[in-house]
Amino acid sequence: MTIGYDAKMRDAINEAREAGAKNILLNMRGVTRLDSSGIGELVAAHASVTNAGGRLLLVGLPAKVATVLQITNLLGVLELFDDIDEAIAALEVESD
């Protein structure tokens, strides 16, 4: 995520929350790079969603992006899943 694309993510998350979504699942498979602006947007999204009582789940993190999140010590903060089914299952466990 770079400047410009992160605004699209922010807008999509805000629209989903305004429509009543509590939990947000982000499919990261197509993300090829993550700059400081994108990192800031992920942190802001995580804070916004969790402060509202929801969860921000990231799916399919490419290795290059995972490395950036590891360097910034965010791997332990953000919820990461290999695939969408795994993330959905984690949400279903929470609701049981």
C-alpha cells in the first residue's frame, strides 16, 4: 500500500463501518509493497476497528509485506490469517 491506495482502504473501511460492520477482513494478497503511509493506515484502521469493539483481520500477507510488518513489530499486534476461510472461522469461534 502506498500513498493513494491507502486512502481507498480507509474509505472502504469507513464505508463498511458506517454500514454496520463490526469486524473488517482485509485481503492482502494483491499488496506488493507497504510504505510508511500504508503502515500508518493499517495501524489507524486497527485502532479504529478495535476501539469500536471489532476486529481487523488481514488475510494472505505476501512475504515482502510480512517482512515490513515484522521489522515494525506489528506482526504481534495485527491478526494475520493464511486464507479467508481461516479468518472467518476465527470470527465464528468468537461469536459462539
